[in-house]
Amino acid sequence: MQNILKIFVFLGIALALTACAPSLHPFFTDKDVVFNEALLGVWIDDDGGTCKFTKSGDDHYELLVMDEKPVRFEARLIDLGGVTFLDLHPKPLGNESDLYPESFVPAHRLAPVTIGKDSFSFAMMDGGWLKSLSDR
């Protein structure tokens, strides 16, 4: 009986950790998508990095990260089990044939997000961290 319990616990943890890796498919369904006006605008982080959220369609955003080389994403705010995430999908800037910064294939990435009155934070999940666990 304990072995069966251990297997279920292991499978549950493995299933939860798969969200760290990029996906060719979105992490959400239409019912999971939420929109929060507070996210719109220009945001500056503690290191001086800048990003800009603009409304794009009824329920999603365009995110422009202004770095040495700007990067643009289609972003959707999603609620999964009471936890808020950003689903980020890279979009090329302009007409150039741009290789995506994180992957050759444009994949969805999931980032947990917290939105405050005058602040927000999100953290990209690290697929390398997951790989390092599997290498042990």
C-alpha cells in the first residue's frame, strides 16, 4: 500500500513540475483567461529594465520587454486553481525574420505573477532547474 502511495506522490510532483518546461500548446483554456487593467502601462524594475503591457484584443496583452534587444510577447493572464500566471508566447518584432530569444520554436512559457496596487512581479520558470533534478 505504501508503494502505491509513493508512486502517486511521485507522479503528482512530476506532473506539477512539467509546467516549468516550454510548451507548443497554451497552458490555458478560454475559461481560465482573466484580464486586469492594472497590468496595463510601462513598468520599470529595480535594475532599470523596462517593459510595457498594452491591451491586444478583448482578453489579452502585448508585452514589450525593452532590453538591449527588445522582445515582444503575446501575453494572457490566467487563473489556474486560484493562482495567477502569465502565459507568454513570443512574437517577432516588425517584418524581420527573428529567431526567438529563448527557443528556436516559439513556445508558450508560464510565469507566476503577483499584481499589487503599484507593482507587479513575475518569475520565469526555469527548465534548466528541472533538468538538473533529473540528472541526479
